[in-house]
Amino acid sequence: MMRLVWIGAVVVLVACAGVLGFRTTATDVFPHRKHVTAGVACTRCHVGVERGGEALHLPDDATCTTCHNPPHDSRPCLGCHAPADAIGRLVEARDHLKFDHARHLQGEAKGNCMRCHVGVADGDSAMRPVMATCFNCHAHDSGRDARTCSTCHKNLAEEGSMPRSHLAHEGDWIREHGTRAASSGDLCQTCHKESFCADCHGVTAPSIPAKRRFADPNAGNLHRAGFAARHSLEARAQPGACATCHQPDRCASCHIARGVAGDTAGNPHGAGWVGLTASENRHGREARRDPSACASCHGGAGEKLCVTCHAVGGVGGNPHPPGWSSRQPMTSMPCRMCHPIGAR
Amino acid sequence: MKLGALAVVLAGVSSATADPLRLRGDALATTTSPAGLLVLDGDGTLEDRVTAEAVVWMASQRSPGEDVTGDVLVIAIRARTRDGKRTVRVGRFVSSLGALRPLHLDGGSLRVRLPHEVEIEGVAGIPVVLGLGTGRAWDWVVGGRVARRIADTGSIGVAYEQRRDRGIRASEELGVDVGAELGKRTDAAARLAYDLLGEGIAEVGITASHRHGAVRGELYATQRSPSHLVPATSLFSVIGDVPAQRAGTVITWRAAPRLDVIADLACLRVDSDLAPDVTGRARLRLDDRAAGTVTGELRRSGVGADAWIGARLAARVPVARGVAISTELELVIPDEDRGRGAAWPWGLVAASWQRADWEAAIAVEASATPEYRQRLDALFQLSRRWSTK
């Protein structure tokens, strides 16, 4: 039985290999290394690359058939002999990078394409140099310090490249980003515009980001899908987390408008919320667990509800925990709500 | 007025600019509130040293609980010296001083890099309120941060911020942040915010990650004390300090070239209650550029009577050049019904189209929530981008 399961798993894996991105590269990849070792100059196929310009300088079928005549297949050469995303990546590079082959081929790299396209020696199909290769010649430390990415990148925000270094935005980045950004906030600004932060942390955000990107389920994962239904559960699981972006009065104003809070709302707390014995008095414990939840309905004028019992001399007693202290003057808010002038 | 503000900012960088000026307009219409929304986003750069950006929006009706139908999200000009050692920012923006919570304000900030890898930053302004509000007097915030790089592998910073609402101290916090690259594949960061008014820790976050081949592991822990996070002018800031904690690990595994598997295994502690917070997610890219994706997610979260389990399935499939169909389905089942419904399903089916500078999308959203037994909504979005080059 177990053997059958294993065989089935292997069959499924093989069947899904293409979908999962596994591919047999040997037959499709363009054999750069083979051409180079055969003494074919790069510019013989990549015609005009030394002149630079907007063209991608990919060889067309006519260029290939100057040697490979007749061709072994009637279909376009690059249809099989280029990785699926190769042309897309070249277009992406042309659109987003300030790079000119002509300028580079005037200097030390003249006649030595492999100085940058180091993958050729390995027969690798990914010919686009990685950023670290650029740094072999272009010392970048001063640029990194000054955050001048625009020397090479036209517009990082629009380019949307995700960093592949230790700044990788992986895992639960929404939770992680605050701690990471604390020590390198200005680095974030090399790629992200002001509005990127304000979309979530801004008081005047027009809507939650997910609402404006509803057609892309991978964008703006905070507050996506049925968040409106489960937001109260999420808020109670992580007391104070909402305060990272929202002022408490933001919650209260929406709750009052929707009739969840305010004069017209019913009491959602049920029996045992407020009473004379400890077992009937759940509200104190709940309030200490998550005072921001109380503020989300009773903020502002609603606070007076507490004061009716918890003012100095009131039946509610002292709401402060043992050892509690504050640097606020007694005449200030909220102290004076319960401590009339002169009372301690 | 808001359009005028946008025009003024863009006009400031419109002449002799080396980089293009960009403007984007997004119009969103829904059959529920807000029924119509127009967002205009413009930015431009002058000789790589001056950047201007503005985002303004207008809605056809008021959002629940708010009395504004339009506002400015961002309107800021940032300028820096050629060597990048001095940067000044004025306008409306989000300020983030190290370990302290981000704050949306109208004001200015200055950042200066000093010798010996020291950096200082100062910020001052008025906290943003909705509707270009000017009715609240004596609201202001001031703060600063001093940071120092430690060799090439880390930094440490100390920040201070004081905020006043109507002249009364609403918060006064001290923050410490640390970040370090502990090796080629290992890094860590931490932050701590201390409430100087209520005298207690407001928020702590620690994260450390290690990458090994196709696997990245992260250990993290957070602690928040909500009584220190609400403004000190609120009565709810005086009732004590019961921190809520969360600790766990996130394992990210690139199981196949196009398949990512993520497991988030955490434990929540709120007062004396302990509960698991577990998420498993798999994301399959249908092509090398991730134009098409399928994501599945299972989650168990919540504490005590507020615990719940949920499942989410999302897919985006390109069907023709520039055309994609997407869907997102979610089912949440709370442990306790309490008259809110035994299950809260939510679903959205959308079609999007993109060509040159135009984008359009249409969707139907259906849900059953504690608030609505059933709800059906239609959404439509049209976007257009303009650029001077």
C-alpha cells in the first residue's frame, strides 16, 4: 500500500513538474558557452549592440540561419532557445535601468562582453548581470550612503523590484516591516514613495489599500478579503495592534455611525459585566486586557460612563492597579475627570 | 482646492526637470459606501535632489463616522544635498522615528549625517486630522532621533517624541532601535518604545532571520501594552498595564521554482490566556513573472471565546494579453456563534484589463458577516497614468 502511495506521489510530482516550475533546461537553453568556445563573436549574433540604443539586440531567425542553414525546425528560433521570461526580463531592464551598451563598450569592457555577462562561461541561460556584477567596477558605497539609486534605476517605486538581499520582503512582512524599518527607515524611501506609508498609516487615507486593488489578490494583504467581519476578533487577539495605525477615535466614530456604539446602540456586554461582586464584575478585567477596545466605543464623551462610578469617593473604587503612577499633573486630562481639584 | 494643491506641488518641479512628471488617477465606484472615489497621485523629481509628491482624493459621499468627502493624503517636498548628507522634508507626510509609531503630520523634518557614522533627525508639526481640520488649537508633535552605524553591519538609534492634543501631553515616548547583519545569511532587528508619561513599556518587537538555500526561518516576539498606546488624555490610559504578547517562527520554503510554502507558528498571550496562532500558506506562480498565481491559506487564530479558524483561496489567471480573471474566497468560522452566524463567507470575482496607460477592473463581492446576513456589492475601477516623457 505504502509503495503505491509513493509511486502515486512521484507520478503526481512528475505530472505537475512543469506547473511547479521544474523544467529540463538542457534542450531549450541557448548554448552560449558552445558558441563562445567555437569562436563565434558575441556581436556576430547580437548585431548592433556596440551602438547601444533602445533595441534589445536579440538575434533574429535570419541571423541564426546565416550559419544554421537549413534550420532544424521551421518555428522561430527564440521560441525554443530562449527561456520563457528572457525577453520579458530584457524589456524590463530596458524600461527601468539607465544603461547604455555603447558607453560601456568604449571602456575596459570593449571586446570583453564576459566581463559583465559572467554566466556565459557556465553556459547559463540567464545572461543579465546581477547588481553585484555592476559593483565590480562601479564602487557603490557612497551611492548607498547617499541613497542615490537613481544613478542606474529610473524609478524604483515604479520598477517594483523586490530586494533579494537581507532586506528580502518575505514571510509575514507586514508584521516584520515595522521592526526592520525602525533602524533603516530612510532606506525604505529609496524605493517607496511617501504615499506608500500613508496608504496604511495615514489618518486621511481614502480607503483601505486592499479596496483599491481588489482585482489583485496578492496586493495589500492587510485587511483583505472578509476583514470587516473578523476585525473585532483580530483586534482582541492582539490588543493595541490597531493603535499602530489608527487613533482610537477612528474606531469610535465608525462604531457610532454604524449603531454599534452610542446612544442608540444596545448593550453588547451581557450579564455579569457590571455588578457588586467580583464574579459579576467582568468589565474591569476586560478593560485592563484591552483598554483600546473600550475606547473604540466609549472614547471621548463615552468615558464619562466610567467616571460615574470610579471618581474619587465613587462606588467603583480605585481603577488604578497597585503601584500605578503617572507624570501627568492632577489638573490635567484625564486625571481631573475623577480627581476634582484638591482631591487625591 | 485639493486639485490646486496638487498643481502647485507639481508646478514646482515642472521646469527643467530631468525625470518625468507622473500623474495617476484612480476612479473607484462601488454600490456601497463610499459610492464613488477619485484618487489623484502625482510626483516628480528635479535633478535627483528635489522630489515632490501629492495624493488627494474626493468621495461622492461621506464614509461612516466621518464628515469629509475629500482630503489630502500626502503633499510633500523632499530636498537633499548632492552628497545625500542633509535631507529636508516639508508638507504632509508620515513620520517614523525609529522605534516609535509612525505619525501622520503636517510639518517638516530634517535629517543630517554627521561624521563618525552618526545621523540625527528632527521632526516637528501638527498631527493630521480629517478634513483639513484647523479647529483644534495647540495640537503639535515634536521629536528626534540619534542613530549611529556600527561598522558596516548594523546600527543603533534612540528616538524621542512628544505629542500634545489641545495643549495637553497625549504621549511622550522614548524609543530604542537596533538592527544588525550577523552574517551573510543571518540578521536581526529589535525595537522598544517606552511610555514616559505612564512609565511603562509600550511596545517591543524582536526579529531574527536566517536563510539557508531555499529556506528562510524567522524567530520573532512582540509585546504591546495597550494602556500605554492609547493617548494619555484618554481615561483608558490609567487602568493598568496588561501586556499582550506574541512569539513564534515563520518558515518560508521555496519548495519548487514556482511554489512557496510559508508556515507561521506562533503563540498568543493575552492576560492569562494562551492560544495558538497558526497560519499555513502556499503560493503557486503560474508563470515565471508571477502574472498568474494561486494562493491557499489556512489559519487558526484568536484567544478564548474570540478564537476562529479560516481558509482563504485566491487566484489570478491571465486569460489574454492584458486581461486577467481573479478570485478571492474566504471562510471564517468563529468558535462561538453568539448570534453572529456560524460561518462568515466572503467572496470576490474580478476581471481586470490593462493596456498602455489604462487599467480597468470590475468585480462582484458577496459576503455574510455579523453585521449583514447577506451582502452583495459591485466594484468598478478605472485608472489612467500620464507622464511627461
